Amino acid sequence: MSKLAKATIDKTREAARIQGQEIVAWDTTMPGFGIRVKPSGTVSFMIQYRNEYNKSRRHTIGRFGIMTLEEARTEARTLLSASSRGRDPRADRLRKRNENSVADLAARYMQEHCEGRCKPSTIEAHNWLLNKFILPKMGRFLLSELTSADISHLHQSLIGTPYNANRVLGLLKAMLGHAELWGLLEKGGNPAVSIRPFREKKRQRFLSREELARLAKAIDDSENERLISPHVAGAIRLLIVTGARSGEIINMCWSDIDWDRRLLILREHKTDVSGIKALPLNAIALDILKEIPRDPENPYVITGLRKNAPLVNLQKPWRRIRKRAGLDDVRIHDLRHSFASFGVTTGASLPVIGGLLGHRSMSATSTYAHLSQDPLRDASDKVGVLVGDIMRPKAVL
């Protein structure tokens, strides 16, 4: 047999088909490199070498069609060279099959660390970072082979969006830190630790009156065209007119609404997990809530496809809506900033705005005791009137 070539492979494939049996052919210019051809026509590249016990071994490199002849020849040269120095390619493959990849670590981290510890919004953000940036680039990398250079390259490739780049880096640091705790990496072997995050410019993004009007129209049009559900539309409108955090609105139950006192009772929130926060509901917020379809079998206000559970993902419909409104740079959290900005426009003091946004802790009893006379409600009403005027006409009225 001469040097393997495409014509040689075709002839050997035809011979295997006619004879009805497997044929092995070797390359004369590279001893140990050859092909295995089955009667079905499947062609696999392989090498033959001797292991440390001087036993002859064959190792499949890949399949013809998926791998080119030249790619196989290059890989064969590397493996045969390694075997001549005492490495066993077959043993290495078996070892790698039992090793954890970055994808394996990600799945374990999300299941064993995040579930039961992290808020749904955090889990959603982690999954987005994993599926958008991390797994496509390095999901197949073995933990033992992952280097600081690999992570630095991924981080650097996202320099155009420093916020995302740093969130990716932070998640990788956390995942690899747990890999150390679980014994998947040696102590002190976290390759992400030495990489410094990019400097981020502090965002101060507020919607103008004209931008808010465009956003309101995009929500209305998307809902009317059934591109988003009434629950998604209601959730985004509530974020605009209350200044609440997205997690607070998504996890809201009907039983959390005090219609008489015009309050939303938030039992889990960022500023005081152990206590209760009361969010004043202005007239437009109450109107929006009344327009949201209610599922008698689901306690949550903002529902999706899952039974007895809230909507999981608000980011996907939000990205469609903001694109339609021509506001690609606006994040959901910027709606909260905008609410505060409109609060300043109405003349509300900074302490009152801080109270509306939940920037101070309040116990359940003190909240209920004084909010009926509290300036927070007046401020919320004023902002609601201002925002409502800008958003009209809209589907909720």
C-alpha cells in the first residue's frame, strides 16, 4: 500500500463492500498510520503503536468525512510521537472520558449550588451567561486542561461589553472555586483567579419622555399582535410604574396584594430578606393588575407555561420589545432608574424616592402602621400620574 490518498480510500471502500468484510490499509510513508474500512463503507482513521508493556495497540483517531485526511495525518503524527515517548493515546482517551468538562461542572454547579440557594432571577442570569458565552466556547474543555489563557481569551473577546465580560468571569471563578471544593481541581488550581475584570463605567441610563412613549407603544403593539402574553406585558408595565425590581414583580402572588391599602407586600426582596417590604401601588399600577388574566389554579400574578409557578424568563420578551422600541441599550433594571428619575421630576425628595425603591429596611408592623399617611404613597401617585400620561394611549386603560 502506498501513501494514503482519497483515491486509495475510495478503492479500499469498494473492495470492502465487494468482499463483505473489514479491510485495514496502512500508509507506507508514516508507519503506524492507517484506515479501517467496513463493508458498510464507513472509514475510520487509526494508529497502531506499542504501549509501555510493549503490547501492540490500535487507537481510532476519527471518521473520514468528519475529519479530513490531512487532519487525520497531522493528528496521527502527534499521537505516534507521543507514544514513542511513553504516552499511551488509548489510555489517555479512557482517562479523558472519565474527566469532568466545563459543561459537566456547569451542570453540577447549577444543580448542587444554585438550586435552593439562588433566586430564580439569578439562576436565569447564570443560565443565560452559560448558554450565550461560556458553553459554546469552552463547554468541551476538560477542567484539567483549562488554562488562565483560555479564560483570558474569552474574557478579552467580550471587551466590547465589559458588563457581560465581567459577569462571565465572575461566574467562571465561582464555578471553578467549587471545582476545588469538590476535589475536581487541585487546591489553588483555579485558573480564573489571576484574571482581573475590566473597569466598568457606572451606568446612568434613564428613559426620556419620548423614549417611554415609544416603549409603551412597543408593549401595546406586541401584546395586540400576540407576540407577548398579557402577563409579560403587565409585568413590564408594572416595572415602569412601580420602580420595583424584576424579581419582585415576577414572584408576586395575588395574595400579596392589599387592595384596600393599595400595597404590594413583598416577602422576599433584596434589601431585607428576613423582613417584609411594602410597595405602594398607585392608581395606574392597580389598573394594570386588574387587566392581567388570573389563573385560579396558579397563585402567581405573572405566569408562564409552568403550572403553579411564575414566569421564568422575562429577558427574552424584553429584548424583543426594546428592539421594537429602538432602545437596544436599555436594560430591565433601567426602568427602575427611570421611575426614580420621574420621581425627581414630580418634586419628590431623595429620602422619599429611596423609600419607594426599597433602599431602607422596614418591619412589617411599622410599614402597615404608617404608610396610609406616609409621603411614599403620595409620591407614588404623582409618579403614576406622570408616567401614565406619557404612556397613553395604552392597552391597560
